[in-house]
Amino acid sequence: MITEVVLVRHGRTPYNLAHRLQGQVDVPLDIIGQWQADQTGYELARRYYWAKVSNIASHPELLAQPGPDAACPSDISEYHDAPASRRRLEVYSSDLFRAQQTAHAFADLLGLPVTCDARLRERSFGRWEGLTREQIRQMDARAYASWRAHTGGELEYGVESRTACGRRGMEALNDIVSRHADDDTDTTLVVVSHGSWIVATVETLVGIDPDRLNSLGSMRNAFWSRLVPHHRDGSLAWSLEEFNTGPQIAGTVDWENGPQELRNERMPGWQPIVQ
């Protein structure tokens, strides 16, 4: 049974840096985004280190063994007997590459596979994908203002509504969780996806209207949120335990721009979005 779900946003991309709407355009991480993904991967791997032990217990062939001259072999029974062996962690990712890169930054540390699922893709931004906010404003100031006010003007340009995106995310998570309902193994699900998808999905799961202006707010790159599913009379209810949480290092460095040693003189600095 899945007992907690961790939703991780991917690291920074060139479109994030330029404030272009990515939607479902397949854009890879930039060098800072890879650094962000790695820092979050390290932090979550520390938190969920038990999953490496569990995975080795289930797959003894993964346990490294010394050569024939060693005093003794590595002892797989230590892994089988550890309490961690009675738990499991699964990693799912949007099939867009930036999410896969971020998922592997975590999963590879623990030796875990990553399952890709197109239902976890970002909200589609239709004809606005690839455009900056200024370009959208110049194209149609009225639709832009309506989008910012959560009154739906973006739908004229083929943009997926927040409500539809949240429903898509809710249905995907409910499906994955329900498929584990009869499994007695205590399972953590880590899902790597996208900012708008995560926010709309969380709001839908906990009963917040994604089109309300006083919603949860945005997710920073490579930050995570954590929910707990509750099985009640054959249905699922959800509680939000963490929202927009980042690794400890994010509080001590310029998270959006990354460390100076990774930035060349041609790289522009990230700036907050001006509405």
C-alpha cells in the first residue's frame, strides 16, 4: 500500500531562465538545473536511504561482492533482516526529458528504476508554449490579463485549464495508488513532474479549486511537496504534509542562479517574474 507520495518539480531549464512557457515542449535541464536536481537528489536519497537497502534485499544480485581472496563474502542476510527490507520505494516521472533527468538524479543514487508516465506531463499551454509573458501580452493583452486573473482567457489559445490539469493529475495518482491498495508492503511513491501540474494536482486532491486566486502558490525548481493518501470506505482522501520544500543547501546559496563556479560570463541571471 502506498502510504506517502512525494511530488518533485524538475530542475531549471533554459526556458525557465528566459521565463518562456514550457508546457509540454521537451526542454532539457541547463547546468544550474542539473545542479539543482543533484542537490535535491542527494537530500532525498539521505531521507530515503532505506530504499537502497530494500532494493538490494529484493535483488541480491545488486550486492557487490569481493574477489575470491576476500576473508568472507558480503552478507545478503543483513539486508534481508533489516527492517528496511519490509518497505519499498517507487519512482515515477513525466516522460518529458527534464523530469526524467531530475528523477534519475535521485533514483540512480539508490539503484532504483524510473517509470515514465505521460499522464504526469506539464499542463499544456497550447499556442502559448515557447512564448515569454511579454510576447503573450503583446499578442493578446486581454487574454493575458484573464489568464493572470484566473478567469480563463488562455483557453482561447488551446491552453489546458488548471481544473483539467488538476483532474488529470488526480486521476493518475489515484490510479497508481489504487493499484497498490491490496499490497501489504509499506510503499513510498516519488513522482517527478512539473510546477503547474504539481500545484493543480495537489489543490485538486485536497479540495482547493485550482482556479481560485488564493491558491497554494508556485513550486520552485527541484523543490518537493508531500501528501499522505487515506483509504476510507473504498475511496481516497488526501492530506498535504509538506509544500514547496527544498534541500537544506537552498537556504544558504542563490538557488535560482546556482553557485558561481557553474556560471559563465554569458549566462544571464535569473530574475523573478514581473506580472
